[in-house]
Amino acid sequence: MMNLIRLAAATIALAACQDQPVRTATGPTLPQAPQQGVAAYITVDRLDAPVGAAVRVQVAVQVGTQQNFKLGSFTGRLHFSADKLQFQAENRINDGLRIANPANAAKGEIRFAGASAAGFSTLVLYDATFVVKAADYASDLTLQMEEMSAAATLTNLRPQLNVSKQIFLSRTAEH
């Protein structure tokens, strides 16, 4: 019996080391941190949310494990289908100076930006709640990052930036 438990634990540990994102019943988990550069991506708390339900959509980044900088500034745009999602409210992030412009939310675009001379503590760049208007709402979510710089050095990180086209299930997902 003890050997069976050890075998099961070893199998779970090996599965956790795979290079591909682990798929859950509702979607892939967060991407692995890159070795170099910066990876930007979108997360949602529910991929299977029914019409009328609220969903939380976040834009986040991961800084490469071999980097010695903190993120100092960014500008980007979150695009979505206004036929499938309706902007409800921005969720406040208390870290650095952040601003969002939902003026074009009815057309499916929210612009966001932030700056922090000392570098951001949290790497969630934007966080908002939407109401689902149609199934498969996440298929039209896209991210456009226009500017990204390191704190202190002001190094342009845009050449090192990889924006994922895949939508990920957030770690704080509730079911």
C-alpha cells in the first residue's frame, strides 16, 4: 500500500513538471515563467460562465527567471467582443500609479497604463469585472501591449515581450 502511495505521488510530481500547460476541466493553468524577457497574458476566473454571470478578467505578466529588473511602466489594450462581454467595473490594484480608460468598452476595447519608479510589487497589470452576454466569450479576448519598461533603468522591454494568444484560468478561480 505504501508503494502505491509513493507511485501516485511520483506520478503527480512528474505531471507537474511537464512543459505544456496542464489542462483543467475549464482551461489551461497559468503559463510557466520565461527564462528571458517578459510574458504577458490574460486570465479569467471562469471560462464556462453562463450568460448573465460576472467574470473577472485580468492582464498579467511574468518576468523571466534570469532577469534582474522590476517592471516600471506599461501601456496596453484589452480587446473583447462587445456582443459577448459587457464591462462592469475595474477592480482596484493598490500598487504604483495605474489608470484605465473604459470609454470604448461598448466597442470592445479598454486601454490601461501604469508607472512605478521603484517597480511594481504585483504583476497584474489590469483587473476588471465583466458580465457575460454570450457563451464562448473568452474566444475573442486579445491583448495588445504597446509599451513596457524596466524600473530605475527605463530599459525598453518591448523587444523582449511575448504576448500570449492563449487565455488562462486564474489561480483564484472559484467553482
